[in-house]
Amino acid sequence: PPNGYLRPAGSPVTVIAHRGASSAAPENTLVSQEVARRAGADWIENDVQPSRDGVPFVLHDGTVDRTTEGTGPIRNLTAAQLKALDAGSWFAPQYAGQRLPTLAEQLADLRTRGGNLLLEIKGAHSRDEVATIVEVIRAEQMTSRVFIQSFEIDALRHSYALAPELPIGLLRGSLDADPVALAKELHLTAYNPAAGALLGKPGIVTDLHAAGVAVMAWTVNSAAQWQQLERIGTDGIITDRPAELAGWNAAL
Ligand code: G3P
Ligand code: CA
């Protein structure tokens, strides 16, 4: 059966801003989200992980070392300690003072200013940790504007069990032998492979579409690959360059 995330032939691909507009502003911050929104991104992609005291924060790496002045695993730091860090200066001085957003803050920003979220549950999460993420999404009244994705099959199973109304996508670096069977088993709304892997076996897009499963490819920054992915029917493209992809799309 078709689902609402399948792209009708001839229509633009869904523009998904990887960690926000991460080529133009510090990734996974509210400013990168704002830049992506202004660029015309359909969705923002980001990554969520819990603080030591169980608050879901928006951060890609397992540690705060690369994108803040702090050190150590996010799971060793409390929400208060994470909030004290500067998450913008590493990218450029003009972004000094950007903070690591909590998931709740990010969702509130999307709710009031607009935008949808492709939320990656990053790394292994317990059922209770996924339950907290679901609670935050529900409390922010954003269930209809969030799409969950993860490389972690267990996290997707927890999400589906706790909140079957949230669409889920499986991230893969290489293709499964039978993506359709896996999609059915896991109740996937989308199958989200690395672009290079997908382009090596483009027929799986047709197979997944026939089963009602959408396909979103990551992380693609060249127009040559956007064109190849569009031609094989890919529904959404995750990119660090949402303004350029939106412009390319509009010119189709
Ligand atoms: O959205 C897919 C992509 O974000 C997966 O890789 O490492 O950037 O989270 P990563
Ligand atoms: Ca990600």
C-alpha cells in the first residue's frame, strides 16, 4: 500500500537538511535549523542522545569534544553541564553562545517557526530512553511532524511498540539481502540507505515502493548524485547543502 512519504513521479524530492544546514552553520543547533528552514528544507535531520540525567539532547557525536569546548561522553554529563557549553564557536566566532538544544527546545522551535523533523536515535537506547523521547514528542504536540530513524534496530522496535503512530526508517550503510522483508518485519515506513550503496542496486527503490516503503538516501552533496537518485525514484535526500538541493529541485 502507498504511504504519504512516497514521491509521486515527476514531483520534487524531499529536501532533508542534515544536522540542519550543517555546511553553513554549526550542526544540530537552533541556528542551523533556522538556516535550513530559510533555505526551503522540507525536513530537518538531527541526532538525539540522553544526558546523564536522562534528558534527550541534540548531538551527533558520542562525546562533546568536537563541537563544544567541553570533554567527555554526553552520557557522563548532566543537562546542566551540557547547557553550560558553547556549541557554536568551534564552527565560526559569529556563532559563539549557541547552546546544545534539548529535544524539547528543538521541537518547540519547529512547532512555533515551522518545519518537520527526521529524528535519528543515535546509538543504542534502552526502552525507557526511547519512551522518554516519545514523551517529549507527545508533550510538544509534534507527533504528526516527526519521523524517527536509526541504525539501531532495537531502538526502532521500541519506538514502534511505544508509538506506532510515529513513522520509522532504518538507516543502513550497505544494503540488506532482502530490504522488503526486513521493512515488513520491522513495520518500516522508510528504508534509508547510504547513497552509494543505493546507486549500486537502484532496483530496490521499485521493490520498496511496491511494498509501500519510502526511500531516503544519505548524505549527498553533489548535484550529479542528486540527479541519479531522483531518476531512480528516491523519495528524500539528506544533504548538508539544503539551499542548493532546494534550488536544484525547483529547477527540475
Ligand atoms: O541521516 C543519515 C545520516 O545522518 C547518518 O549518518 O553519522 O550523519 O548521523 P550520521
Ligand atoms: Ca544523523
